[in-house]
Amino acid sequence: MKASVTGVRTFSGTRPQHRSLIALVVMTLIVAVVSLGATRAEAASFGAVADFEAGLSAGDTVSTLSSGNGISGANLGTISVFGSATGVSGNAAMIFDSRCGGSAASCTGEDPDLFAPSYGNILIVSQDGDSTDPDDSAQPDSTLTFGFGSWGDAGLVTVNSLDLIDIETSAATIDFYDAADALIATLAIPSTGDGGTETVAINQSGVRRMVVNFRGSGGIDGLNITGERVVMDLWLDKTVSDDVVFVGQETTFTITVGNDGPDPATGVVVTDTLPAGLSHVSHAGDGAYDAATGIWTIGDLGVDETVSMTLTVTVDELGSFTNVAEVTAANEPDIDSTPADGTGDDWDDASVSAIERPHIIDLEVTKSADPQVINPGDAATFTISVVNQGPDDATGVVVTDTLPAGLSYVSHSGDGTYDPGTGVWTIGDLALSASVSLDIVVTGTELGSFTNVAEVTDANEQDSDSTPDDGTGDDWDDATVTIVEVDSIIDLELTKDVDPATVTVGDETVFTISVVNQGPDDATGVVVTDTLPAGLTYVADAGDGSYDPATGVWTIGNLAVGASVAMTLTATVDEAGSFTNEAEVTAANELDSDSTPGDGEGDDWDDATVTAAQVLASALIGDTVWFDDDKDGTQDPSEKGVSGVTVTLTNTDTDTTISMVTNSEGRYLFSALDPGNYQVKVTKSSFPESTSLTTVGSFTISLAAGEDYLTADFGIAGSLPITGLNIDQFAFLGVMFLALGAALVGSGRKFGDDPAT
């Protein structure tokens, strides 16, 4: 993996005024990271060679190197180099061309010791400060310190090798320090002799700082290091639920962040600051979002893990608003993006536009005909109704109702203005929830069916669910009048009710069915069908006509104009639930003007519903508190009950508690209990003096409907006190307690009832 290194490389020095330390040269090499690699595998690991050859000129000192001069390598971070020497004034680290023009005699400063044509430029410590004369025979002892604080994970690298030149003595060493700046190893450098070169294999891992200690002259031509770098690849995606809204409406942004690895990410922060024109309403999701700063703190994000947040806002004004979200911080470097730079796949935006909400109306047209069947020459009335369901008032409303051929206009009445010549009904303004209607009376002489259509054909506002004059939608409706040559026309109407409508399983209820003939002619052959649904059982019927419970057919027969008949149908409700019983005219000899027998609709059909609830039997809990003479926890025939002990029962479902005391035989009984969960226990403070339990002190019981739990007994042991009651008095108390239990059961009083009621 190769790259051309760019960035700033500077060497700077200070010279304290102390005779013992003539010069302190601080060299800092800053090398920009060019690339983290083409693949994740390349990005996760790196190798680098610091080479002083390319671009450096002989004679350059630490104070004159400029940007772009001569360090090459791949994925180099920052190397801090510190050099010092003592003994001669003017010491300075410098670059020396070891090739010296091709021969030792032509070396800069005429120092053949450093002649090594294969190396080229090297970094040395000049012993006399003369950049043209790196006289390595001057005062010995100098150091170069390399820091790797920005390299690899936590600034720790493996130093693989070091290229050295002109090491005069074997006393030279290299010291290695870890992240805590503790010395972890020291390597002795063998002498190379004057002008000699050597690549020293090191292979020391976990290095934060490396110090090269020269004992005499010495130079460094190259440094080879490797390391592991923790890297990740964060991506961010942002969407908006509604990109066009009305001013004042809400929309929701969704921001999703994922980590494609190869390593986990930590310290992840995203910034999403709402632009002017949007107001924060709420947010939800992973991490923590601060609406005031726009900072979404995510924290750790594992490999292939995603997090998301929804941000609901109100759009306050007209216009288009772009909301940007970007990763603005993370502890690890990202393979293909930089936090907070406004580019890359860790950045995304979404836009919403706000428009003025138009005035919206919802006009609904309904139309009916009465009667629907007429004789030639008779009249029928079409009724057209229009209602505005809003949410705004309607203006300029126009409905068109043109009579079809075969029907003749007679008259009209109602709201607005109707022109029978054009069929235009001008309504005008129609407020929210207001309605208007128009009756048009027609007649006809031709036989056949004639359909009359009415539709909204104009309005100033936009209708939310229909378009004027398109022949569809709820602003359009029609009705049909049929003209037939018949002797008689009838209009049968059926009604049905039930009493009682709510019963208990096993109870009876009564359905009442009534039929009236509204004419204009007498009806004959009238039949109604009323079949009981499953769950109801026939008991009896009474009333006009005759009813067959097996078929559900109620035969009425003739029904004069204005006459009515009725029947009651008694049934038992066999199970819990709701049961709907329908009745309908299923036959008549004459034509009904507004309904068809047996079609399940119209005014010749009706139903009624009865609901039945299951009655749950009351349950019981009880037993005995006895004196356990042998203390074995089991009541023997000879062991007597203990009176006056308080027993408490709690319904744990309702948190309701009642108490009673045992009778003369030590018995207690809680009756009239609903199904549920209970706890029964005895109160120790009510025990006779110097006694204690020989059994458990409480029972947890689940009761089904009608279930009895009569084994909740409690044993106590100790000495019974003298009560002053004789055996007959105890027997009397026993009878009284048993009578009390029976009274509770017989009265139907339930658990938790106020005893006074």
C-alpha cells in the first residue's frame, strides 16, 4: 500500500543558555495521513517506512526544512523527533548527502566517514553546527527520540527495523517506552565503524516512544514500523414521512446510523439541528437527543449494528426546509468520511415543503323516491339532500337534477332555487355541517323504470373525496320510479322490538312484530318470516294470524289500508351472548311501492337483539380453628374447636377484605363469594393467651364458580383460659354461627357487601 505523503514537515529548535547544554534541538515531523486504504483489511492495518532520501537536500538543518521535503511512506501519522548533543556550540540536526557527489573526497564537509552511496540522504546530529561540515570527530554523545503518539491504536506500534550509519562505538543503544512511558526494552547497537551501514532488526511491539542513544557519531537513514489501527465505517440515512404539508401540520424525520466495521465504533455523536421554520414536537428512538442543541448522543455502535431516531416537527411557515444530519464525532477514524465536514456517507438531509392549506369541503348528495312504484298518471316525489361535511364552509354550490324522458315535472319545494327547465338547483353557501333539501314532484304515463340523477356540478372550494360533474363519488346519487299497470299497490311496513333486551341465561324474552299497510290499496296474501337464531328456543306465540315455530312463517293474509297486525314470540335464551332475531315480509299478492319481499332490506324488514349473561354460582371458604393437643397439625376427633379467633379473608383480585370470628365449635364460613383469588388467615392477637400455631397461618385459594373450599383449618397449641361459659353456652353460639352462614347464603349477600344493607 503506497501513497504520496503531503502535509507540513517542520524542524524547530531552542537553545537554552547553559554551558552544560549548549543546544537542545527539538525536531517535529508532521506527516499527513493520505489514505486509510482501498479495502477494510488494508485500512485496519498499516506498514510505514520513514525515508529521508526523497526531496531532502544535503545541508538542510532542522531549522530550514520546508513543507514537502523528503519523507515518504504509507499511512504515516505524526512522528515527533527530538535531537540533542553536548560539548560543542552550534550543534544541530541536519540532512547529509552520504553519496557526496559520488566519491568520499567530494562529501560535504569532506568527511569520508559518512560516505555510503547506497543510502543517499541521512539524518545526523552535527557536532559543530556547521551544516557544511558534519565533523563526527567532535564531542561524542547525542540522542534522537522518536514519538509515535498518533500512530495506530492508542499510539502503539511495532518497530521492525532501523537503518543506521557511521556508528563508531558499540556503546550505542535504543530504548523503548510503552503507553505509560515506562521503559520496556533496551537494545544495544553494534558498531558499524566509520561510514559503515547496518539495518538493525528490532521487532519490538507496544512502543509509544523510541530513544536512539549515540556514543559518538551516528546517523539514521530509515525507520520501518507497523501497527494495527481501529477503524470503522459509519453511514447515515435520513428520510421524511411527508415532504409536502400544510402550514401548521407535523411531519417526521427518521435518522438511521449504521456501522459497517470492521471494528466497533465508540463515542458516536450525530448533530441534527432544525432549521428556522421547523419546531421540535417530540423525538423517540435510540440514544439521547437534546432538542436545544440538536445533538444526538449514540455512544457505542457495534459492527453491523444500526440505531435510529424519529424527530417529529411542526412546519411553521411557507417554504421549503432542509434538515441536515451528520456524524460529528467518533473516537475511531472512519474509512471513507470525516465527521462534521458536510460530505460523505455519514451525512444526509431531507426536505419538507409547506403550502397554504386550501379550503376543503365534503359535499354529500342523497336522493330517494316516494313512492317507488306508481300507476300511470300518478305522482311520485324525488327528494334530494345535500350536506357539507367540511371541514370548511362551501360557497357557490350548484346541483343539477335533470328529469329523464318519461317523467314530467309537476312542482318543487325546498331550499335554494330550482330551474325545472335546466334542472339546475342553485344552493349557494353551505356552512360546515349544514344541509339543504329539495322535493321535485313528477308524474308519468309511460310504463317502465325511470332513473333520476342528481349531482353537485359546481362549488368554489375543493371537495376532499369527489369531483363535481364526474358522475361518481358521494356528491352524486340517483333514485328510480317504476310506472306499472297494476290493479293495486301497497306499502307494508314492519317493526320489531324485544323486551327485556338483557337477560340471564335460562330466562325468557318476548319479541313483538308489527306490520301495517300504508296503502294506497288493500294487501292480500301477506306472509312474514321470523326464524329464531341458534341460542334461542321457542316457548310460545300469541297475536294475529298464525305462526309455525318449525318454519318461522307467520301467515297474516289480508291487511286493509291503514290496518296493522301484531304477534308476540316468546323464547328462552339458552346461552350467554347476543342474539339478533330478524323478521321480514316475504310474500304479498300486490306490488309494494318501496320495498321487495324477502330481499333483507327496506321498511318491510326489521330486527331486534337480546343479550344474555351467565350467572355464576356463589362459592364458599371455611373450616375450623382447633386446639391441637398433640401438636401434630391434624385435628383428631377428641380435639375441640377454639372460639373467638379472628379469621380474615382478602380477595386479592379486588383487594377487598372482610373478617369474622370463630363460633363455639371453632368454625367459620365465608359465603356468597365470586370466583377469584383469595387469601384466608388467622389473627394471632385473637388467640387465647399462651397459645401459638401448629399449622400454617394462611391459605392462598383460587375459587371457580360455585366451588367450595372447606379445608382451610388452623391448629393452635397451649393452655385455654377459663371463659366462664359452660358447654351449653358454647353449643348455643355454634348454632348461632351456623344460622348466620345459612342466612348469608340464602340472602344472596355477596362478599364485601355492607352488612347493614
